[in-house]
Amino acid sequence: MLSAKLQVVLCALLFCGARTRATDSYHNLHLREHANRLGKLVHGRQPVQLFRRSGTCSFPNKAGMVAVQKNGQNAGWALASDVSCSYGSWCPYACEPGYLMAQWDSGSTSYTYPESQYGGLYCDENGNLQTPDSSRGYCYEGEGTLDAHNSASSGVAFCQTVLPGNEEMLIPTQVDAGSTQPLAVPGPDYWAGTAAHYYVNAPGTGVSDACQWGSSSDASGNWAPYVVGANADSSGNTYVKVGWNPEYVDAFGGTTPGFGLRVTCDDKSQCDGLPCAIDPSQQSVNQVGGSSVSGAGNAAYCVVTVKNGAKAAIEVFDSASSNNKRELQHHHRRHEADGAFRTVGGGTARSQTAASV
């Protein structure tokens, strides 16, 4: 499942056209043999994925990994709760706050489907976990240029999306009241040069409830009020984006959140774009304080450029506002991401080489 995002255009996911189906196993067998000879896909999938043995790979709990939603079929992997790490599939995972997943298919170098799904470890057809790049660990520290600081009265869940992976907001960072946690900021060496993006939930919503897809009946998960994006370029600049979640605006646009966000910098002279904030006591839904831009789903956002070794923070604060102008709408729409963090390029075939865990 995919969500409204900050960084890349999702229309590539719509390229999956109509697919015919084999009528029996005999036909499937010959499709597989023919595809193997020609090096082609069968019904848009690798032949081994159609004919692999059944089974799952267990979450390995390697250094720095964090198991998420452990009670689902995903069993700790950064997958939807009804999806398992099955034979012949890629299995992404979460890392500790401030750290990024270091493993993905080295042959997948651009944001195209299905290559954008090939993150984490590979569960092979024999049930062995394969490490795509044995020269790297499982998690590595981001650029270290962005924190989340919670000035609100209750804990706040920042939920990072899984990319490469299914792009659900599954990777948790819990920021307790009065505390600070690092947010992982990818540099240009991260997968396909993409950014990290986070869904910011209302204070008091824990990561177990917030860091999952959810539903349009509740303003959390995919319908959290705000989104944050961050990445760094080769010049050392970090780009920090704060915006409204278009899914929230659509479903809860008459309800003003009781909390806000602002970007702060340890050296304001090295941060272009300040002020950049969402303060519901000062602005209406889908408005930001500072230089506003309209992005995905016409949702408003602002961007700060952090330069020369400066460090920024996303500050969460309580806001004295309460507007409930209409009942919640129960609908869900997926939006294309805006171009601020877009990465577009040609895809390549999945690498066939990997080292065992």
C-alpha cells in the first residue's frame, strides 16, 4: 500500500496493466520454462516468484534493527501487517531513530515499480536471508542534521515511510514530552537519491497505533495531520519540508489540529526559508506560516535549507485551537507526491547476486 508522499511521483505504480492468468499448472510450467530461456517476466513477475516453495523468513534482529507491528503476519518486518516475509521476496526493516536501512537491491537504482519494492534483505527460495551488499551493515546513521523536539504535553509519534519498500508509514520514532530524538536524513548515497518522509501524529497517539496505515475514520497513520520530509545533497545542504497531509485535509479539513510544528535552527543565519511553521492558533487548515507552496493534493508546505553544518529541528507544540466545523468524511484517496523531492530515472533489472546473512 502506498500513501501521499513528499518526494516522488507515484504514477509509476499504475503501470501494472491488465494481466492474463494461466489456466492450469501445465500452462504455468511451460510459461516458466519459456520465460527462463528468454529471460522474461511471466505476468509481470519473476518466474521464481510464481513457482517458489512456500514458507517465510524470520526477522533476524540484527544490530540496529527495530521490529515493527510484531503481532501481524509481517512478524517484525517493515511490511503491511497482513504480508509475510515469504520465500522469493524482499523484506525491508526498520532501524533505530536517526538511522537508515543500509540494504537494498543494488540493481534497483530508480524510483520505478516494482524495483522500488526491493528494499531490505532477500528471502530466497530455500528460506535463507540474503544480504545484497555484504560490505555494509544493516543500518547506518543519517546526516545528523535534523531532530524532532517535543514541546507538547504528551508524546508524539513520527512515522517514517518504508522506501525502498511498500511506503507505508511503519518506521517508528517516539518523542516523549520534553525530549528530543534524531530523525534520519538521507544523503545523496541513499537509495535512488530519495528523501525520508514522516507522518506526524497528534500528541498522545503512540507509535503502535500511529505507525500503521490506519483508516479515514481516525486522524492518524495515513491520515495524520502533518508530513515532514528531509534529505541532503552533495554540497552538504539539508532540505527540510513541513506540510499538511493532503489525506488529512480531504477527510478532516473542518477539524483544526490541537498541535503545530515549526522548524528551528541552531544557527538561524545558516537556515534559509525561516519562518516555516504550522500553527493552528494562527492559521487555518491547509495554511502555513512563512513562504507557502502548494504541493500534492494542493496541500500547503514550506521548505527550509540548512547550510554549512547547521542543525535544524522540527518542534512540536500544543496549540490553543478547537474547530470542529463538519463531520469526518470516510474516504481515502492517494495523491501524487510533489516535485520538491522527486527522483526520476531509468530502472534496471534486479540483481541476482547476494551474500547469505
